[in-house]
Amino acid sequence: MKRTAFFISDSTGITAEVMGESLLSHFPGIEFDKQVLPYVDSEAKANEAVATINLAAERDGNRPIIFETLISKNLRRIITSANGFSFDVINTFLKPLEQELGAHSTSDVGRPRVASKDTNYIRRIEAINFALDNDDGARLNRYPQADIILTGVSRSGKTPTSLYLALQFGIYPANYPITEEDMEVFDLPKPLREYRGKLFGLTISAERLTAIRKERRANSRYASVDQCRREVAEVERLFEQYDIPYIDTTDVSIEEISTRILATTGIERHFR
Amino acid sequence: MKRTAFFISDSTGITAEVMGESLLSHFPGIEFDKQVLPYVDSEAKANEAVATINLAAERDGNRPIIFETLISKNLRRIITSANGFSFDVINTFLKPLEQELGAHSTSDVGRPRVASKDTNYIRRIEAINFALDNDDGARLNRYPQADIILTGVSRSGKTPTSLYLALQFGIYPANYPITEEDMEVFDLPKPLREYRGKLFGLTISAERLTAIRKERRANSRYASVDQCRREVAEVERLFEQYDIPYIDTTDVSIEEISTRILATTGIERHFR
């Protein structure tokens, strides 16, 4: 069975999409064709959306599911006239929330907070710059400013996790790869020793690591299961020996790695 | 008036938070103290959360607002026993969705899709690598593989936007800064000329640019309003001359810049 799902918004569509995706994930047996229609902020665009929805309904032989966060009642009226099944994601909760807060909601929002009013904008940019400057052990002299130093074998997820931490939470992350040379010493790499309190380890199954490394260098010793197995075992031994908290990234999304790191370490987000 | 808001989940907490943030943004007159409590997946953790909520209620003299996406009925019962006002974000919509789909929802989800099952994981990593390798005009030989080439003056938002496009949508972005030297030629930089169809411009107000540049190099000519004004005017002239679509990033969040670029260009997301 196949159904089409639309995420419709007068703004970025992120709320409609996150909510819709969450709900649809409860139905793993159904295949959904998903479409985001952002910036639906005029009657013309709403009518265009309706045509798209109706076309999908005809093609599927089933009306599409619609998750919408439109502010304008007029635009909502147009969208709900389509041959679809609509969820009014925001308004469903807005009335009880107004009652609880004893306040009226303003209707001119729905747009993401603008950057200039957002004192977090510059912090976000600076955090990204910090992550880039301190990626892959490139610089060690800014470790005193780092909120966290991720470490692990090559391709264990350090760079994407660093970038996510910077972009989403304004955290200053550094990351340092543990290479074969480091392992020959059978000890924690020297540059990391004085920052033990900031270290967080990433590990990964040897099989998964092999698959990821093969994307970059197929048929290399670097990507062989034996090599991966050896590196992973050694790194985990180091994490244990030095009491470095670590997480197995094998079956875990970047979002989950990042939020688990915050939950484990108690590092404060600079914004939400 | 101040109220505390909790975003509670047995998983990352991203859905509870995105929904809650959206709803609370409709009440700009109220100051909210926001707390994410992710990975509440045991009775012990749920009881801990209840204690935190009750403490906030006492301190505020007002019961906190709770947005929760818990799967377990048992854990929800514990959370709703707290002195708070709860929104059951997922279940509210789940029953009507089950009816419409004619299917039962599975209750073992709520966890983000695991990475190994996610064929998108490697694409995501590769997209981030592509963005990093092709940041700031570092390499030109991979432009044929780029999905988009962002261009604009230094500090107009190219790097964060590139990373967001890669991380969230699996798009391969390059970015190329237009420097003063380029401007002396009064023409589009040579490396960009054969990729005109992939170009997307970012511009920004001179005042905002000055503020951002001052964070990096205060009191420099680089950060002066005059210099910024001149660069911005010249770059906008180039965009117009070559019919390059562009967006003013001045008051716009990185999420909005990125989603607007997709809406304008029609570039397909590699995943959602």
C-alpha cells in the first residue's frame, strides 16, 4: 500500500515535517511518498498545492495525508478543500495552551525567529567556525576553549557529530582522530592527556566501519575488517583505561549521538 | 510573567521540542524557561523528571507546560502525575491517523530511525565531506559534481548554509567567496563562469555584515561599513547582470535560507 503525505507551511515547513515524520514512523508497513510544500503564503500558492494534492489522490487511488501549520485561516480553507485528510498541527494545541497561559496567541508568527533578532545567530556561526578550525586534530591550541573533544578511529562519526553540535546547539566542539601511529604507543595521544575531562569517545562496530571506509577507499588495508577490528578494539581499551565516556555509533543517527552526548555529559546547549 | 516548559521524550526529544517551540513562539509576551529531558526511558528517570517538574512549579508559582512524546503508557502516567499541564503530542493525532490509514500503529517506535537501516547515512556523511572539501573556493575540480554553488561576499552565510544543506538534505554544496580582487575585474570570477546554472547568491545588508565581520576582526577595513557597502553593492550588481538567483540573508535563519534555496531552485533533497 502506498500513500502520499504532504507537509505544508507558510514558512520553512520544518515543524510540519518533523511532526508528520514522527507520526508516519508509527506505520512502518505503509510506504509513504513524502512532499514538503514550504512558503505557501499566497492564495495562488495554496491553489497550486491543492492541484498537486488532488493529482496525487487520483494517482494513488487514496486521498493524501496532509500535515499543515498554516497561520492564515483563508489559506487553510483552500488547502482543506483539497481531496486529502488534513491535520492542523499547531491549532489543535493552541486553544488549550491559550487557556492554560491565560493569554491570546499572536497570529503573525509561524515564521522562524529572524536571525537579526536572534542573539544566537553569531554564536552559531562562531561555533561552526570553531568546529571547522578544530576538525580532525587540525589545531590543538584552542582546546582550552573547546566545550568537548570527540575522539575515536577514523570514520567513527566525529566530524558530522561535531558539526551537528555546533549548528544545532552552539557548542564549541573539537575532534581528534586516533590513528594507527597513536596506537603503537598503546597510550592516549599526548595532545589529549591534559584534556581528559573534555574527552568523549565514539566507537563503532568493525563491520560497519569497514562499510563506511570502503566508500572512501575500496580494497585498502584501511578499509579491511581485520584492520578495523584491531583499531576499534584498541580504542575501546583506551576509553576504558582512561574512564572516557563513549558511545557506540553503529546503529545510531547523528541526532541521537549528539543528544546522548549532551545527556551524558551535562554540557549546556547555548540555544535551542 | 515567567513559565517553565519541558520537552520530554524517551528518545532524542527533537519532535517534542520542535512542536513545543513552535507553539510557544505564538506567545511572545511570555518568557519561557525551556528544558529538554531526553531519553526518559525508565520509571526511575520518569520519577526524576516529575521531581524536576514539581520543583519548577513551586519556584514559578505556576505549573509548567509539558510537551511529551512518550511511547510507554506507564511512563506517561508517571509524568502526568506531576504538577504540570501536559500535551501528548503524538497520541493526539495517532487515533485519527490509524482510522484514515486503516492500520494499527506500532508502539515500539519513537526512536529515531537507526543509522544502519538508513541507506541515507552514508550519503549524509559523503555530503558533509563534499561540503567541507569544497568550502570557501578550496577546490574547483569537483564543481561538476556539486548540486549547487553558493557565492557571495565573505561572511554572507555561505559556509553555515552549505553545511546545513549537506547535513539535513544530503545535498552536495560548494561555495565560492567573491573577494575584493575578484571585484576589481568587475566580472564574475572565472572559475564560476562555466557553472552559471548552479550558482546561487547570498547577499546581506552592509550594517549586518559589519557586525558579523567585527566579531572576527574588529577595527579592520574589512569590517568597516564603507567596505561592506561597496562589496555588497558590487556583488548584487553581478547577481543581476548574470541572472543569478539570490537571497538576502540579513534577517533570515540558516534553516530559512536553506529551505528557500530548495524552493527556488527545485533541487531535490536526497532525504528528509
